[in-house]
Amino acid sequence: MNSSTTPASEPTTSSKSRKARIAVWILMGLMVLTGTLGFAVARSTAGTAPQDAGQVVRANSRVLSQAPDEKAQLVEFLDFECEACLAAYPFVEELREEHGDTVTFIDRYFPLPGHRNSMNAAIAVESAAQQGKYEAMYHKMFRTQKDWGGSADDKSAVFRGYAQELGLDMAAYDRAVADPATAARVQADKADGLALGISGTPTFFLNGKPLVADSLEEFRALVEKAAGRP
């Protein structure tokens, strides 16, 4: 997804970190409603970040849906095992239904170290994406998260089963899962997130800037404004 909306001048790292945390907390109302009160904090497990780390969007970022009349980009850094991300999932789908014609929705991988299968899930989704099935596997992960999330067991075989259900070329899928480049692709997203000061998921950026709001209503209003809605 293109990087044209990334601002030329970014806030300081401490400011970005503070704003990113605020952006996450607006989803606490959703977590209360769904009973998901836990909140995981990311700690860096990656090596030295690339010199250009800190980009909100890259050319190879995964597009959840491309707006035919794009006026804005909404970027979500997410973890497929994160309960808060699951709580946000239906809200994001509502926004897509309402503004999919003018807002492009972009996802960045940000697996949290406290989740046993978050990296495995991201690799599975990225492997599916290489066969043009990003959105299908994205939905599959969130719709089934309660079946596998929080487990101490490796759920890679479960994710492979999802790939089969989606009709993927399984030989190609297995090669992608085993390819170190796939994991590196996920880690590159995370390196950008860490450089941006992100400390948890989900964290959103609207047109290259942290989406800061005090409520879901304000969140929606900001998206509507960016989308050019009166």
C-alpha cells in the first residue's frame, strides 16, 4: 500500500509512543463489552531495526481493501492473537462497509511476544497473502481466534488446515511458511511499528498520523472527515 500519505515531518519518538498508546485505549469500551480486559504490551524482540524503519506504510504493505476513490488511508498495526484486536475487528468491518469507497484499509503485522501463536498466525496469513488470499485468511484468523488463541501449544497445523479450507496450493503454502523471508517480512512490519513507538495492538494511523480519539464515536467521525463525508 502506497506511502504517499506518510507525513514529511514526524513527531518525536516519545510523542509518537504516547499518541499510539492513546489510540489503543479508545478501544477499551469494546473490550469491556466483549469481556476482554487484558492488554498486552509489546517489547522488542527484533534485532537492529533497518535505517529507514518507522514508516507507517510501505509499498508491500498488505491492503485489506483498496478504495476505488481513495481519499484516506487507515492503517492498523495488529496481532491476530490479540483479544483487543478481535474486539476491534467488527468495528473495522463496519468502517469498511461505510467508507470502503473512499478509505483504503491497510494492515501491518505486529505480533506480540506474550502470545504463543501470534508469530505463527502472522506467518500463516502472510503465506496465504502470497497466493492472493490475505483478506480471506485475515477473516479466518479473527473468526476462529477464540478456538486457538491463548493456547500454549503450537497451532501451526491448525493454521495449515485453514489454508486447506481456503483452497490454497498447499505445496506453495508450506514453502512460504518454511521460507525465512516470510518471517522476515512480518518482522519488517514490526520493526516499523517499534520505530514508530507502538507499544500494543491494535494501533491505528489515519493518513500517516496516529489516530487519537477519546471515543469510538470520535474515531468514526475522524475517519468520516478524512473520507470527505459531510
